Amino acid sequence: MLFKGIEAAGVLSPRDYGRLLYDGFTSIEPAAPLAINELFGIHLLGRSQTVLSIAILGLALLAIAGLTGTFRLNHALLVLTTALLILYVPTFHYLLNQLDASIKHSCLRFDLTEECASCYGADFGALSRALREKVPRYSKVHFVRQVVDSHKTEANFEEFVFRTEYSPGGFGEADYYVGLKWARIYDDAAHKLSDPFSGRSVDVEPVYRLSDSFILKAKR
């Protein structure tokens, strides 16, 4: 990615706010643990949503308290409702999309393996179940960094998911080796696993195999 220029501003211009509304309806940030929006919330016009909502509520109460007559009160409520809708439309849309993602991938799943399969595919779900059943917790495991297009990342995807359950180990140093959708790097006949990045190989024995995904144990 090449940045040719960057500009920081304390508030959004009307044009930028219009683009924010449009982007809120046409795109969604995928649900992810510790997403920055979940930690810090959405800011509009350079102000926190919480601070802005308190200010609007305070002004609305003062305005309503100072009005007399049904006609003026109805107009005041109409103006207040319209302002709230305009300010919070991106947030409402974002939360609805997050709820939809949660229902689809997480909150209606009652098993960790089902949740993994729903989020990352059936192969990953089956591999995660086998890993927890066949490999002792906190074992030293080398996760072969996958390059599947659907989960392409600079980080080691499997290592990130299982980092609290297993100790990461380098190639040639680990007790177990895990690969997700890696073809032609494990030789069944010779019982050797080749590192697709360095070209090194280690002697292993099979623990679990599903198509091109595998769990192998190092021979000592």
C-alpha cells in the first residue's frame, strides 16, 4: 500500500460525513476480537458518540422544558428525532450488521468446533477438534503458516487462533506440526514433512489427516 498523502482533521466536513453515511450502508467491518471500533467506539464530527449523545439529550430536555403548547412540543420532538436518526444511522447499521454476523457465526453455536467451522470452514473446524483431542494442551506445536486466499494474512492464522492453548515452536524444534490445506509438503511414504518456506525437512509420524490438512508428531 502506498500513501501519497494523509490529512488529519479535528472534525468531519459535511462532504466527509455524507461519505460516512454512504459507507455505513454499503460496507461493513468484519466482526473480529478486539476490533478498534469495539474498543474505542465511533466518533462523529470529532466527538465521542457518548459525549455527543449526552449533549444532545441535555439540550433536548432544556428545549422541551422551555416550550409550551402541543404544537411546539411536537415540532421539537420531530426535530430531535430527526437529528438523532441522522447522527446515529451509521451506528445503528453497524450494530445490526454485527448482530447478523454474530447470529450466523457465533451466538447460535453451542460448540467451539461448530463455531470454528462456521467462521473458518469445515476443514478448520475438523482440524481444531482433532488438535484438541489428540494433542496435549500446552504442547510445543509448529503451525505451518497457511496462505489460503479466504484467510490471507501476514500473521500465522492458526498460531493466532490457538496461541492460548499451545506453545508455538519453530520448524525442527516442535513436538507436533499442524498444516491447514497444505498439499505436497508431507511425504506419507517417507514420513517426512518439508517446510515450504525454508526447504528443511523433519521426520514425523501421522496423528491426523483430512485431505491436505494434517497433524503430525515429530520422531525423536
